[in-house]
Amino acid sequence: MAQISAVIEMIHVFSLIQDDLPAMDNDDLRHGRLSLHKQYDVATALLASDGLISQAFHTLSEVPLPPDIRVTLMRELASSIGSSGLTGGQYIDLTSIGTHLDRTELEQMHRMKTGVLIRAAVRMGVLCGAASGEKLSAAWPAVSEYGDRLGLAYQVVDDILDSTATTSALGKTAGKDAQANKATYVTVLGLDASRAWARQLANEALAALAPFGIQAHFLREMVKRVLYRLF
């Protein structure tokens, strides 16, 4: 499981490096420090992020699991960052600047841009831990629903924080979405409705875990962490 966690983190960092680039969100800060392209240069940032993608899949290829599980893990990860996942969501984000998105369109963008990677992290963990195909089939719908709801909740909270928190608290430039004239849950729904929607998504994520009882304690704690980070 440590290898799988490392793989997810590599992909996460790759996405943050590219998200900060001048052609994307053009942010100078990440985690309270200079973004990679500001600390070094754009070329170095691009090469570093590309290297992380390559290393992630190389690490997956060496996970000590049956070959069919390794292939499924690779497919899950590739799908989450491809045109139907992170890459496609980022494209929608960039091409919709200054345009009106309704709630359905906004949710689809964030499901692709953020939600599918969080869902992939959960599903990859289940793939590693399932003792049999029967148990995997039984757990798959519930963990997929959990990951989807948690991923959307994360993005709603992120939009709330972008409009309410400070740069020092966030570790990245606050108010960046508003400056770029991007659609967010706050601009589409309003602040109070966004908070209510985040809570509803969190409750739906928790409800999806009901079949697992106490075994899902850690996943329940993750919901709390997402919902209440500076909230």
C-alpha cells in the first residue's frame, strides 16, 4: 500500500506543478513556497512533472501484486488523468474562463479535474486490499460513490476557501479564481449554498460507507478533514 500511496502522490504533485504554470493558473505560490517554475523555470517544471508521471507508472509496474491487478491499477490511474479525467477537466477549466457555467457543467468539470483522481485513490486501495473478486465486486459501487462524493466535496470547499481564506492560510494565492474570472461554486451557487452543498456531499460520502462498518473509520475521518479544513 505504501507504493500505491507514493504513486498517487506523484500524480498529485505532477498536477500541482502543471496547474501553477503560466499557461494554466499562473500561480507563484504552492504550500507557502515558490511554485516550481518560479523557483527554477518553466522548462524544469515541465520536465519534473513529466518525470513524475513516468515514475508513477514505473512504480505501479513493480507493485508485488498479481499481474491482472497491476494492469487494472494502471488502467484506473491512466483513466483518472486522461481526457476523461484530469486533463479533460483542466481543458474545460481553461476554455470556460469568462463564460457562464451552470451548476451541472461546473460539477462535470470538477468531477473530471479533481473528483476522478480522489476516486481513483480510493478504488486503487480497494483493488490492493480485496481478498477475492467477489469481495471486490461487492465493495466497488460503494467505494466509487464515496470517492465521487468526497472528490466533489473537496472542490466545493476549495472554492469556498479561495474566496474566504488568506494567502498565508492557504499556502497559495487567495482569490485567484475571481481574479481570473473563473466559474466556481461560490460564484454559481453563492457562499451559503456552497457550504450547504459541501455538507450534503460529505453526508453522502459517509452514507456510502455504511456497508463497511468500523472498518471504514479512516475513510470517515478523511471526510471530516476535507469538510473542515479551514472551513
